[in-house]
Amino acid sequence: MSLLHPTRETWAQFDPATRKIFQSTVQFFETKGKRALKKEDHEVIWYTDFLDFLKREHVFHYFLTPSAYGDSTECRWDSARNTAYSEILGFYSLSHWYTWQVSILGLGPIWMSKNEEIKKKTAAKLKDGGIFAFGLSEKEHGADLIGSDMMLVPKDGAWIAQGDKYYIGNGNCAAYVSVFGKTADRREEFVFFAVESNHPKYECTQNVVRSQKYVAEFILHDYPITDKEILSRGRDAWDASLATVAFAKFNLGLAAIGICTHAYYEAINHAAARKLYGTFVTDFPHIRQLFTEAYARLEAMRFFAYRAKDYMKNSSASDRRYLLFNPMVKMKVTMQGEEVINLLWDVIAARGFEKDMYFESAARDIRMLPKLEGTAHVNMVLVIKFMMNYMFETQEYAAVPENNGPSEDAFLFAQGSTTKGLEKVIPGDYSKVYGRFSSPNLNLFKSQMEDLKAFLSKCASDKEQSKDLDFMLTLGEIFTLVAYGQLVLEQCEIEIAKHSEKKAELEDLIDLIFDFMVRDFSKHAVTLYGKPSATAAQVQQAIKMIRRPLTETSVFDRVCSRATGLKEAYRMKE
């Protein structure tokens, strides 16, 4: 799996209509050019031309309308093409990606609803180029759903909505906003209902950020609601909120991959053309190390996310492993994106601040992704719930094939309460894929995995220590590396099966990926060692997890050659 190159990519694995939309999207941005894109970013210009493009090309109509409600054979909700589209949009502009991402969130509670009338209206609005919003967060409560102050107050046999929502993408002009609140009656139950942003009782008060993207605060002033606008109530409304976030958060990782890929091309073009003290910058040993590690981390991000996509497409009530891997795409992949940008920034230094560089916006935007749809810490808490079963229990599942569609992901809108009881999910047997690979650094990592198992079996956190979130988050960082490596290896197997001629190249890359994985494992083990609540036994087990990578010079040189060989592979049109 090579890095995305939008102007050379054929997307041959997709159907013709999907390829056409991908290619026309690339053409939209390349025709606009980097100079205009940057100017609009700096001047905070709302992207009406992009929304017109989305309508003209039927992007949301085809990609975000389930086939049961679409009027075209191209209408379906297909995570394979949505995954690829998220990466393309992230590659060019996070602000443009954002209107896509929050529309996906806003549509989740609608497509999960039993309200057939509003589903049909939503399909019509999608065909007409409408965008959507997800009214969950509140200024005083963040994403604390229980504390929501948005109320439906009974009136004349119906309801009036009273309250405000904060940090709501597309809230300035959404065709529908899916709003989460509670009923102010004796039942006091959770509720999702739909409102229109052009209604006179809907007040959009501000964009809470200075950005092209519109992140709204809005107030509902006695907005009239009938059963026709109710999406779900009670347990169904609660489940719809969690289930929507469970699949929609996935796109943040792909945006990070897109951002880092574009930034990588720009950084290598700059460094490879620059000569200092009689030496090209890319020939300095520390620069070679920075580029090679950035490249390895970026490839691993893409391997993991695209393999996690297969688990999401394969998800069902009996296979809930996507509930482990999806928050990792949101959390781990986006945080790795920050690492990649940091490495590249150390190469291009002050040039990364300059206003004409894509990198300037990349360095700003990459920080946003781990902090959207709940913080990275929230997602880590979800991941930790899987830890003991993942490390100690096994369950046989049918093989999860690579799945690039075309197919409908109907289960995403029928998750119900499957997002509950994560502690009961057995993610399979990670040792199988680890056993099919061998390299110096991977073998070191396997020994670290055994040390983690020893830690968890001999001195696992007791009930009281488990309440120490500071300690548990660090332990979660270590566990996450094991699951991360599993899917990286699974995707590598897929790539080797498709491109046997690249087997040696991919095996080199795997060893370099596990070079940084060994170092990351050791770093988190040192942090765990220093935690105030760590017991004496835990301190000793943490020390045992520390390893030093064993990368052969020849392996490094080969991967470095490919990493630095990307100079002038891509340059956006000015």
C-alpha cells in the first residue's frame, strides 16, 4: 500500500461512478490551486463553490444516502469509498473535509430512526445538495449527554424545543440538525429530533472558531416539534448517539492521514532541493532518520486505518471488534499524525510557518483531530475495556476479507445497544498474525507483548487503582500498540498477497515500523514506571518492558531510499 498520490491514483478497486467522483474532487482542488486555497483559508471564506460542486456531482446524494432511500443505483452507504473520500478531502483541506464529516454525524440518528417520513425528506434534501449537522455538544456540558439542558417541553399535545447547542459543525445552514435532548415531562427521557436551520425559531448566534469551517452555536427559541420531527426516544435515542459516534469518528483518522501525506510531499520537496554547507539537506544523517521515521509512521497509520475499515464493513451483532478498532482510528491514528507532523517540522523548521505553505495549515489542523468527537482520553477509556479479553481470551471468527465494495453497510444503522458491554467482547486471537511474521524489531516487540501479559497477570490493577485514570491511560497506551500492530500486519499480508513482487520491500518496512513501535512501547513503560500509584511489583514489571531497537543498517538504508525518493513525486498546482 503506497501513500496516496491524488493526481496519479486510479482507484481501480472502486466502481466507475465512485472513481469519477474521486477524480472530479481532485480536479476541483487542483484547478483551484494551492495559492487560492490558502488565501481562502486565511481570509476565512465560506466554501460555497465547494458545496455547489458537491451538489453538481451528487457526492452526498450518492455516498450518504442508503440504497433503500436513494433514487439511483449509485446511492448507498459504503464505508470503503467513504474511507477513501475522507482521505482525499483531508489531503487538500481539513475545512472542506469538515462539512463532509459533520454531515455524516448528523445523518446517523436520522438513518437509525424509525421515522420513515423524515428519512424520505432527508433523501430529497441530500439530492438537492443539503448538508447536515449533529446537535449533541453543549457549552456547559461538552459531550456529557446526561447533563444535556436541551429540553422538549410539552405544549398543546406536541412540544416546543428550548435550549442551545455549541460546537456544531454546519450549524449555519444545515438542511437538518439532529438534536439530542431530554423531554421535560414526567418521563424525562432522552430524545433525538430534527430541526431546520432556516426556521425562524432557530437562531445561529456565532461561529465559535475563526475558520472556513462553520462551527456554530445555536439557540432554539420555542421551536415547534411534533412527532413528525422526532427521530428516537428513550433507550433508542441514547443508543443512536453512541452508535453514530462509533462509526462516524472513524473519518478523523483518514483526515489525519491525508494531511500528513500532503505535508510529507511538501517537506521532502523542500528539503531535497536545499543545500547547506555543501550538502543536500536529505543527506544529513539526522534528516534521513526524521524522514524515514515519518514515512514509517505514516505508512503504519494508513495500513491500520484501511484494515480497520474492513472490520467496520464486516461488523454485526456477533462481530463487534470494530468497537475496538474504530476508536483507535480516531485516537491512535490522529495522535500518530501529530508525531508525523512534528518529525517533518523538525526538517523544514521555519519554512513550516510561512503562509504560502500547505504545511502551515497542516501543522495547525493536525492538532484538532485528536480533540474532536470527544478527546483522545475518552476513546482510550473505550479501548481499555477490551484489554483483558484481548490479551488473554481467544475466539474463532470467520476471516475478515479486504472489502472495497460496492456494498451497503446496513448494520451501521442497526447497531442498537451493541455499543454496550464492551468488556464482554473477545477480539479474537492476535497472536496468529504476529506468528506469521518475523524480523529483528518485530521479535523484540513480541517479547514486550509477553512482558505486558506478565504485568497484567501478575500485578494487574485492582479495583481501587483502576479508578486512577492517569495510571490506566498510560497502561492503555501500551496495550493499544499491540492491537495497532495486529492490523498493520494484517494489512501487510493483504498487500503481499496482491503484490508478491514487493514482499521484501514490505518486510523491510515492517521492521522499520516495529523499530518505532519498540521505542514507543519502551517510552510508555518508563512513564508507567514513574506513576505515583504504581506498586513495587508493577515498577519491576514495567522495567522489564524496556527494549532497544535492533535495526540493521541495510534495512534502514533501503526504507530511507524509498522515503526520500518521493521528492517531486507530487506538488500541488499553484
